[in-house]
Amino acid sequence: MNLFKYMVSLAAHLKPRFWKAGASETQGQILFNYRKFWLFSITVRSLVSLVPIAILFMFTYMLENKAIKNENHLHTVRLTSNTRRTLTYFFEERLDALRFIIQEEKFETLNNPDSLSYILRNLQRGFGGFIDLGLINESGLQTNYVGPFDLKQRNYRDQKWFANCIENGSYLSEVFLGYRKLPHIIIALKRAVNNDSFYILRATLDIKKLIQILSSLELSERSEAFICNREGRLQTPSRYYGKLLERMDLPIPEFSRYSQVKEAVDNAGSPILIGYAYIENSPYILMLVKRSEEIMKGWYSLRKEINWIFGISVIATLIVVLGISTLMVNKIFDADQKRLRAMERLESSGRLISIGRLAAGVAHEINNPLAVIGENAGLIDDIFKLNKEYQGDQQLKELIAAVLESVERCGEITKQLLEFARHFETKIEAINLKRTISGVLSFLRKEALYRNIAIDIDIPEDFPVIYSDYGSLQQIFLNLINNAFQAMDKGGRLEIFATRPAEGYVGISVRDNGCGIPEEDRNEIFEPFFTTKGMRGGTGLGLSITFGLVRKLRGEISLDSKIGEGTTFTVTLPIRYAGESKNEALTG
Amino acid sequence: MKILVVDDEKKIADVLAERLRLRGFETTSVYDGTAALARLDREDFDGVVLDLRLPDIDGIEVLRQIKKKFPTLSVVILSGHGTEQDFKTCLKLGAVACFQKPAKLATLETTFNLLQTAAK
């Protein structure tokens, strides 16, 4: 729950407040293209932080990949090499066993079926894998044979191995089926007697032992080891690459003295790793085939982890970049907005102050000539009254009365102008706003009654007492309420209610349900001589004076209006009036 | 009742004096502070109508000097330039009343009549 809240507040931070400001600004007040700046900031920051991460990860990728490949190659070479040694030893050992027998035993012993069978039993016990044993004379006739088949007296004269053995002294065959239709290997050894005469000891080996050696290698599921001959025929069974004694599905690796590893592709197109070795003194090639995907399994899981870390870092970086960019641009935006507002406010209050000064100056300068007119007209009036000659002249009397009345009216205007600009001496005292407003309303009850206006006051009893100037406040509320009355027809409704706009401030709103103030007038409403009362009288100074007074008390006045629905004026005042107002230069 | 009207504007001073005279006051008009003070030294007056903006001496200073020499003399301030502050100063210095120009003559008349009644 807390996390959720946190996320929400985080999201609020990430939200660009300025987004609309850039696009729908109608007044052309764009100090800055926030969107562009925001996007620019995000792009640059993202690039700067993501490119190194990407490069780093790419390197890690490559290095890890290579490392794993290398390790596999090495492992395969080692395994191939070890197996080759085992196989070489396997054949050597058996050949040596025959060699020992042929040297140790006399021909007669070997030619005796009982003793030969005894030797075979010993061989089977000591080495295993021997199936039978036979003695062949120089004409190729098997003169003695022990084993499961009836092969005595068989002639091998025309067989290739026979010739081969005569020539080389020993022979190791490929795996073949032979007469008995079972895969086996022949090893044969020649012993020369005198010069021209010789005999051959021949043994057959089971390939089970070979298969055992190969399957004892601990290979993973899809990998295997097998033996083929130099033509590529499979000598031991293979699960994946062909049938026994047939051509394997893989290319024959080129000859090398040492164990080798090469990468290749199998029939199905999947990459494989082949370790191979030519086994010395034999027609065999050891093949060790691993599936690359199998080998790279570790790499894939590692890569998955790397990808995750990469993804998370990218997302985290992007969030941070987005957050910082938005925060920054939001701050700039807020500062700009604040400045704009301050500028606007300064402009309007500055304008009012200069207007006030001008008004005061004009009022003062006009007062003297006005007094001259007034006094002279007064004298004329006096003369008319005293002099019998003019006493009956009603027209002259009316003319002079009109002059005097106009002078009086002008005097009233200059007096109000001066009041607008006047520097009040404020007397700060504790003020209960509710009581103050009730006091003001008592002046206006009669008018309200007469015009059938309902008045609602909603100020809580515990509303803070403020320290301000009583006289000014009285004047402010009198003006505002009066104004509201003027805006309403008979049967209107006036609401006065309290607000707490900020710590240390109180607000009093005066709301009428009168005609409202047109949008275009709202900016000028506080200026002197601005009036909507038109012919109905009024000098247009009421709100200017109110504005001046509110500013004097270090408060603010704002308005909210809807045509046909009414207007709300809100006066915000500090609870504690501290020092002189900024507008003290406004002295008359 | 003898009244001295002090105003830099000759037209105002003379007309005002004339009108007061029509209402039964004995009046003299002067147009600057020095003349006013000199006149007060020579003659006895019961009241003064004083403008605050005078060509030579500031009206408030004139008031101060008048009050120094003649503490009981009633001074009414009639000014077109006076600010609230000025008026307050004047009242503190002992002016009887302060009026902003243009003032109705009736107010002046009433003030002096009241003063006259009080003096009796």
C-alpha cells in the first residue's frame, strides 16, 4: 500500500507539468520550449548513460562467449586425447599379449587344441574381449582353433589381412562381420621360423569392450563418442550419425597426428563441435561429437542473466533519466511560471501605483482652480441673494446653482482620488473579522432589506483573530459589499465566507449572484475611474481604493467571476501585519 | 469678528474675504506667509483662514509661528494640497479645523460662528 502510494507520488514527479504549456499557449508567453528541451535532455542523457552500458554489455557478451567456447574446445581436446590414449593402449595391450604368447609358447603348444584353449581362457580372464584364438600356417590354413565357432581348417590364404600380416608382421583389422555375421576385430601376429617359414597367431576381439570404453566417457545427453575407419564407416554404434559399418553422416576429418577440434554442421544443420583423433597403428579415427547448443547451454543461461541485468539497468537508467529531466524541466517551468506571475502582478500593481500618483497629482492641481471657481460662483450667488436687482431672476440663480453643484461634485471626485492614493497611517490592533464584518453590514441592513437581498455570513467562531488596521478593513468590506449590492437585482443573495488560503493568512470572500464581470474587464477593474455602473453614478474609485487598502495591509485581492452567475471577491490578509507595506511610496 | 484670510491665490483670498464680509465678518486678505505674520503683529484678529501652500513660508510653519505668538488665535486650515498627514500635523499644532478645497463657504461660516459663540 505504501509502495503504491510511493509509486503514485513518483509518477506525479515524472509527469511533465509543462507539457500543455508549450503547445496551447495562446498569449505567446512561451519563455522556453519546454517540450523540446525535455526531449533533448532525455535523449542526450539516455545516450550518454546507455551507450557505455551497451558497449560494456557487448564486450561482456563477446568475452564470455569466447571464454566458454575456448573452454569447451580445450575440454573436448583433452577428452579426445585421453580417450585416444585409452584406445591406443587397449589395442597395444592386446597385441602385446599375443606377442608374449607367440614368443613364450612353442609351436607345438600353440598347435595343441587343449593348450590353446587354456591360453584363450587365460586371455579372457586377464584382458577380456577375446572371442577366439587360431593358429594359421604359412599356406593360410587354420591348423588350430579354439572358440565358439567351427573354423578349424578354414583357409585364409586369399584374404587381405593375411597378406597384410605377412608383410607387416602384425595386423589390426577394422570392424567387420565376417563369416559369423557379428561385428568383430581381428588382431594377428606373425612369427618367423628359420628363414622362409612362419606361422600366424590370430585372435578375434569383441567390440563390446570398445563400446564400453567409449560409453564410459561422461558425455552429456546429445553428445557421443564413436569410432570410424578412415573411410568414414562406423566401427561402433552411433545414435545420431549413421548405422554400424555404414558411412557416417559426418565428413571425414583430415589427418592429424594430434587430437583436434573443429566446428562443423550436422545433416540437420545444427552446429556441432567435433573432437577427433587418428589412432596410431590402426585404421581407426576416434570421433567425439558435441552439440554446440548443448555446449552453449551454460552460456545461454548466463546470457539470459546478462540480458536481465542489462534490461533492468536500461529501465532503471531510463527511469532516472526521465525523472531527472522531468524534475529539471518542471523546476524551470515552475520558476518561469512564478516569474511570469510575479511580472504580471508587479505590472498591474505598478500600473496602479503610478496611476495613483498621477491621480493624486491631478487632484491636487485641480483643487485650487476648482476653489477659485467655487468661491467666485459663491460670491456671485451671494450677490444675487443680497442684491434686489437680481433677486427675481430665477434663471441666473439656477445657472449659478448648477455651477456650484458641479464644483462640489468635482471636489468629491478629487477627494476620492486623493483617498485612492493616500498613505494611511495604519493602527494595528487585534481584530475579530466576524465582528468587523457584522459592523459593516449594520450600515447596509436597511438597503438589503429594501432591495430584498439575503445575506449569509459563514465565518467560524474559532476563526483566527488577525492583527490589522480596523478602519481600513471596514472600508474594504464596505466597498466590496456595496459593490456586490450594485451588481445584484432585487432578491439577490450575498454570501460572506472565510477561507484559510495558507499558513499565516486568512481569506474572506464576498460572493454575489449578480451579473458577473466580463472577462475583458477583469484586468481593469481595480483601476481608478473604471466603472460598470455607467449612468447610475459612482466614481469608479471604490475598487481602486479597496485595492490600495488591501495592498496597504499587505494582503491580496482576487476575483472570480462568471457572467450571469455572479462574482466572488477574495481578500487574503496576513494574520500578523508586519512593518510597512511595499506601497508606502504611494503618498499623496 | 475679525478674520485674516491667507492664500497664495489672490482670487481665492479676495473672494473668500469678500464673501465672509457679506456674512458679517470683518476680513482682510494677504497672499503670503510673511505678510500674514506681519499683519498679525500689527492688528488683532479673532481668526485666520490659512492655506498650506504659500510662496514664501510653508503653511505649517506659518501655523507654528502664529500659535507660538498667539496661542489663543483660532486658525482654520483650507488647503487644496494638504494630505491627511499634513492635516493631522496641523491639528496637533493647534489648528481648529482642516478643510480640503474646494470647501463650501457654509462650513467655514459655521465654524467661525461656533467659535464666536464659544468665545462669548
